[in-house]
Amino acid sequence: MTSNTSFFEDPQDDDPAVRLPATPDRDLDELSITHKPSILPNVAESSALRKVAMRLDRNPRTNLNEDARKAAAALQVQPERAALLATEQQNGVSLLSEVPVPGGTLFVMEGKAWTRMLFPLYQPRIAALSLAVPPPKLLNDYDDGPLAQAHCEFSSPKELADLVRETVTQTLGVPKADYSDSIMQRGISDPLLVILVRITFTDGSPSRVIPVVVDGISRLSSAAKTRTGKNASGAADEMVADLLRDPNSLRRSIRDEVTSYNAAYRRGLTDEVVRIGQSATVPVRLVVGARNGDDKEVSQ
């Protein structure tokens, strides 16, 4: 398995590559914004991400492998909060949410994630459609025991990219599944359910772990459409471009976007500022632990 150490390399380029308009480009009153966007926090330093991954490793309720812990840490908008939630408390009280599921329990970390670090795979709402790319098969993932993560195998990165692209475009084409207007008005308030998925390729391409949205794909796809200001096909292409980036390159791109956004925000709201401000982050419920219903202790 390849290592995702690049998640924890601090970006070096201090010149933002993303530029937002300096002046308003249209009257925003027509948008009827009910929840105004705000300044975005900076992308976390690597030391803060390492702390989250370390706390996840030490918590007996969590059972992710090393790469999945790094991926879980990298997407955090508020790593200090995530580290606190992942910390095992001396009194035995868990700050992770427990979600009963058939056959066991999931342990979930609730917080905010960078939207561009989240991806869909298979959308049940379009299951009845004729997909050019077949849905992935979920495989069991084990180290010393069952893990709170999934494993999917594709023939190549292109097949993965094609599935993500088709999932986004088909989802946005479903009646009442495009929430981009609503996101422009008030952002995203309902959390997305996210699991870590190890992706392997039969063509020998390096494996990787990605955070996958399993509940909330319509919101995720609509957020991509909102942020980019493009149609469904264009939003899907942008998401695939992020999917295929090196993780550190993606972090740097998000950091540049945040830096430019914050500077533009202080000059006044524009259409593009509102788009990014309302969709750059999203609340998530991230699965970090799991145990079977008949286990007396948490799986390690």
C-alpha cells in the first residue's frame, strides 16, 4: 500500500494562483441570501493534521489504517476540534457519536470538511439509469482485524474518474436533486455521511485513500456546481480534476483559493465570493470506528 505522507507536507507557494474579482460584478440582492458567507479559516498546518491522525490512532474506539487516518485528518477544516473529539477521555466518555447500524455500531466524528476533498462513487438515486461505468464492488479491508473503512478496486484511474464524472452529472440531472440555488442562498447545513475508501487499481497504478460521501451526494454535487459556477458537466470535470491531483497539490490549490477568497471578501461580496463562501466547506459525519454487535470490546 502506498503512503499518503504528502497529506502532511506544508504548501510552499505563497503566491495564490486563484484570483477573485476586486469589485462586485452584479447586484446580489436578487439572490435573497438568507445566510451570509464569512471569512474562511486557513488550510491547517501539517503539525495540526498529524495531531488529529495521532489521536485517531490512540483512541480504542477507532480502527482505521495509517493512510485512512491521514486522509481523515487532511480534510478537517477545524483540526483542533477534530483532535479533541478523537481524544480518549480519562473518564471513559467518548466524544465520538455512536450510530447503531445492522450488526454493530459506527463511531462518527462530526465537524467541517473541505468540500473539494470529498468525492462520490455510486449514487443510489441513479441506480435505475443505464450507467456507462459499472458500480464498484466493496471489498473487505483488513490489517490485524476488520477496519472502519471500505476498499474498492478499479481497472485504472480513468475508470474511477469516469465513474465520479458520471455520478455527478447524472445526479444533477435527477429532478429536485440540484440544490445549487439553495446553497447560494444559505450554504449547506445538513451534514454529509463520509467513509474512508482505499482505492486500488488492477493496472498497477498507486493505491490511495479518499473520503467518499455515501449520504449527501446530491448536496456534494450541487456544492461543486455552486463553487465553480459551471453547468453539471463542468462541475463534474472540476471535481475529477481535484480527484486526480496529488493530495499536497490539492491542499495547495484549496489554500490559494481560500487566501484569494478572504482578500476579495474584505472588499465586498461578489457573485464569485458568494459561490465560494457558501460551498468551500461542508458539515460532515466521518466514520472513524466500527465494531460488530457481538464484540465485547472495540475492534483493534
